[in-house]
Amino acid sequence: MNQLRTWFLAPARLLTFGFFLAPLAIVVLYSFLTRGTYGGQGAPFTLENYTRLADPLYLEILVKSFWIAILSTAICLVMGFPLALFIARSGPQWRGTWINLVMLPFWTNFLVRTYAWMFLLRDTGLINTAFQGLGLISQPLPLLYNDGAVILGLVYGYLPFMVLPIFSTLERQDPFLLEAAADLGATPWQTLWRVTVPMAKPGILAGSVLVFIPCLGAYLTPDLMGGGKSIMIGNVVQQQFTSSRDWPFGAALSLVLTALVMVLLWFIMRRGGKELI
Amino acid sequence: MNHVLEVRAVSKSFGANHAVRDVSLNVERGELFALLGPSGCGKTTVLRMIAGFETPDRGDVLLDGKQIAQLKPYERNVSTVFQNYALFPHLTARQNIEFGLRHKGNAIGDLAARTQKVLELVQMLGKEERFPARLSGGEKQRIALARSLAIEPDLLLLDEPLSALDPKLRKRVRGELKDLQRRVGITFIIVTHDQEEAMAMADRVALMNKGILEQMGTPEAIYLRPKTRFVASFLGSVNWRGEYGVRPEVVRISPTAPRNGARSHRAQIHSSLFLGNCFHVEARLEDGTALTAEIPRQDQTYLPGENVHVWWHPDDEIHLPAAS
Ligand SMILES: Nc1ncnc2c1ncn2[C@@H]1O[C@H](COP(=O)(O)OP(=O)(O)OP(=O)(O)O)[C@@H](O)[C@H]1O
Ligand SMILES: [Mg+2]
């Protein structure tokens, strides 16, 4: 019995070690090394990569990244909850169709979809030319290369990760509970706030975590839609591994980011997120 | 007029399925009314129209003389105890009870006092801080009942309240429920497919079949004076003999012909089963028909093959044409 258990768990253990713990150990190691003159890294061991983080420049970017991630998550929630509710309440013959539509963007590469947005939003893009053609505006609107465009791109990219977990909790809700609420005098609006939303809390939490974490570490969207002007912490990490050739500093940065996310998750779980796990 | 509820000729179809057809009921204030019938006859649909979860296609529903058929469930002072109890899983027993009270504009102090009162009524004091997942089936039912009682509805609807309980508990809860109904004085409508349950609990019973109301009256009235063969057979077994029927418990057996004005037939005992409180006897009459009798235990025992006389009083015959 116990042996069987060991064997069944072996692949999962191997995977956890090979794909998660081992790379993490390498990152930890690198973060304490010194950058080589022509790239690469080596002795001596140092804490300098971490002390450099106190630079207000990086702190500012970090705070801004948090803001953009929080805002994107909030917008995803406000848009995603009603959508998930609509799908959960539509007839079973329609549900599959709606869910497939929500997931449809995944069939196309994220990079391609981001470029599609850029074609829509840039100064000579579809929206600006159409508006100018209609005589609504004389100068092109600044739709691209700003924080708003980054948030738009993030919301667009991660909305399905909000919709799906909320949908799955809503779908499991006993419809008799809604009748019971009405029976006890609650209007549909009161029922939404007192029954539907509280019961969807696990889905809301899961969705928020699934959107927030990739938004915080995003680099492709801010790079393309922010046009380098609206830089996020993910871009800084990426630069260290590419143009700056400073792997130790990049490793330290990403470790700090990981630690921050873990502290945040731990906090969320303690504050009533027990349903999450 | 003392009818708290009047249902006037309501009909409801689901597609081509006529779930309820022309059903009329009147329920008196403070009574325990049972809606009885076989599975699929439309009992739940009638209950849901009274609660407001379904709108009748035709007909009126009057609560205290006021038309309510088109009102939303939250606009009527009627409460339902659901078959699966429908307790809110994210709220404790106490919060479940308070849920309805909060919508009635109660002061917080009043709220606590009323919650306490209903918890006492259903004997659930001390378990009010538990979540529904930590309550047994019987306890969930008590909390569901308390939650409905707390809002002091004009009418309390219970859909198969005993069916989810185990058989031993069922008989006890039956008595407790009736007792509770008397104490609070709220009108109860109970849906059940168990005729014994309906007869034991209800002041009056409405018997439905295939979406139609067959008969309404006190348990005695509908048992002793059924208007259709369906009613007679649903409430107990009947030996149908052409134009009339006799219930097994009115049939008597004796070795010789009775002298009084009884209807008597020669017969042969086919089988005799001892059931504890009575004998269940199958007899074959001279004309070849079979007859079932329930003979008191004190009577003589008969053996298969014995020749006897079976008889009954003509007053005990149920005269109904076969087509009814
Ligand atoms: N929402 C619905 N949609 C379609 N048909 C329905 C619906 N509700 C009930 N019916 C049909 O209406 C008829 C009456 O159903 P109802 O639930 O009222 O019966 P019931 O007497 O309560 O039966 P049971 O004792 O099995 O609960 C059934 O044929 C049922 O299939
Ligand atoms: Mg039913």
C-alpha cells in the first residue's frame, strides 16, 4: 500500500524537483554571484545584487508594476464576474459555446494577438484612421504606448483566467439557493450580493491570483503596448538577461519578485482563502 | 371568509405536458393541509405556484383575499421548506435564520430575540453557530424550518418534509411537526405521496392525480366516502366487485353463514398470513373471484383449503361505477 503510494507519487516528485526546485536553486545561486566583465558570472559571492535593489529607480518601477497588476486584476474581475454569471445562468446547450468563445483567443499566439491590438490602436491604426475619416478628431488619439494601453493588453490577455474559475464555482451553485433567498424576501439584487457573490468567493480568489501573478511579471505586453515608455518590473528582469548581460542582478530581481508574490499569497490564504486549496 | 389561501382553477403546462389542470383549493387559517398524490401528479408544481416560483398559465391564487398569482416570491408572505432544505452553505445556522429577518426591516435586538425564539421552537439551541455542512439531515431540516418560521409567514409550504429522513425518524418527526404547527398556529401545506402520512398529520387532504384534483376533505371523509375509484384505491386497498368495492378490513369470515342482513358468499381459503396485528387472508369465492380480507388477530385461524363464508355489511360497500 505504502509502496504503491511511493511509486504513484514518483513522477510528480521528479517533476517538482526537475522543473521547479532545481531551476530555482540555480537562480538562487546566480543571485549571489558577481557579473563577469563580458557577461557570464562567477566568484566572488556577494550581496551586492540585492543591495542594488534599494535604488529608488527600481522601487518606483516595482510599485508601478504592482499598481498596474492590481488595476488589471480589478478590471478583469469587474468584467469577468458578470460574464461568468451570464454563462453559468445560460442554458446548458449554450454554456459550451460561450466557454469556447472565451477560450478562443488561446488558439492564436499571444504575440500575434498583441500585434493585432497595436494595429488597431497606433496613430495610423484602424481606430484613429476611422475616426479621422469620419471627421470626429483632427489629431490621432494617443491610444498606444502608455499605461492605459498596457492595462488594456493585460486585461485582454488574462480575462479568461478570471472567467473560468468564477464560472466553475457559479456553475456548481444549487439553483434552489436562489429560490430560497427569494422566498425569504431577498430581491434578485440582494440575492446576488448575499448569496451568489459570497459563494463564488473561492472562484473570485483563484481568478484574481491567476490574473494578478502573470500581470505583475508581464514583460511582453508592456514592451510592445507600452513602447518602452511604460516599463514594468518584468522588462527590467528581461533586460538584465539580454541587453545588460547581468544575470546575477536579473536573478536577484526575479527572486525578490517571487518572494513578494509568495508573501501576498500567504496573506490572501490567511484572510479567508482556505477554500483556495 | 376564513380562507387564508384560495387557489382558483389554476393550470400550468410545461410544453405539451399538462402538469396541473384546473386545480382549485381552499385552505383555512391555522390548519395543516396535505397535498397528496402519486409521483408526477403535479403536487410540487401547485406548491411552486403558491410560493411564486412558477406563474400559472390560467387561474388565480389568492392570499388573504388578495390576488398574488403574478407577484414575485419575495413579494408574498409565504415561505417554503425545500425538500433538500436549501440552507446557505456559507452562513451558519444562525445567519441562515437571520437572512430572512434582515429583509423585513427588523431592529438588530429584535432580530436576536426572534432567532432565539425559533431556535427554541425547533430545539436547536446550542447548535446555532454551526455551518450546514456540520449538521445532520434532521438538524438541517429543523434549521430550514426555523428559518421559515422566523419570518412569520401567512403560509408555510413543505415539500416532502419527511422523505429525506430515515424511516425510524420519520414517524417521530411527523408527530413533532404537527405539534409544532399547533403551537405556532401558522397554516401549513405539506406535500407528500404517502397516504398514511397525509392521513395521520393533516386536518384536510387534497388528493391529486395526473394534474387534476380528485377530492378534497378531511381524512375520514375521503377515506370513507371517496368520490372516485382512484381515491378509494390510493388511500387503501379495495376489492372491486363490479359496481362496488369492499375494503379488506370490513370483510369478515365465519365457518357458517351469518344470520344478520350481511352480504354473504361461500368461499375457500387460499392463503392466510399472520401480520402481527391481523391476519391477511386471500379467499376464492364460488364465482371464481378472489377477495382479500384483514381479520383481527383475536378471530379464529383458518387454514388454506377450508370452506368458509365471507361477509360484510352493505353499508360498508363503496359504490362507484368502474369508469370513475
Ligand atoms: N420545470 C419543469 N419543466 C418541465 N416539466 C416539468 C417541470 N416541473 C415539473 N414538470 C413536469 O410536471 C409534472 C408534475 O411535476 P411535479 O413536480 O409537480 O410532480 P410531483 O407531484 O411533485 O411529483 P413527485 O412526487 O415525484 O415530486 C411532471 O410530469 C413533471 O415532469
Ligand atoms: Mg414533487
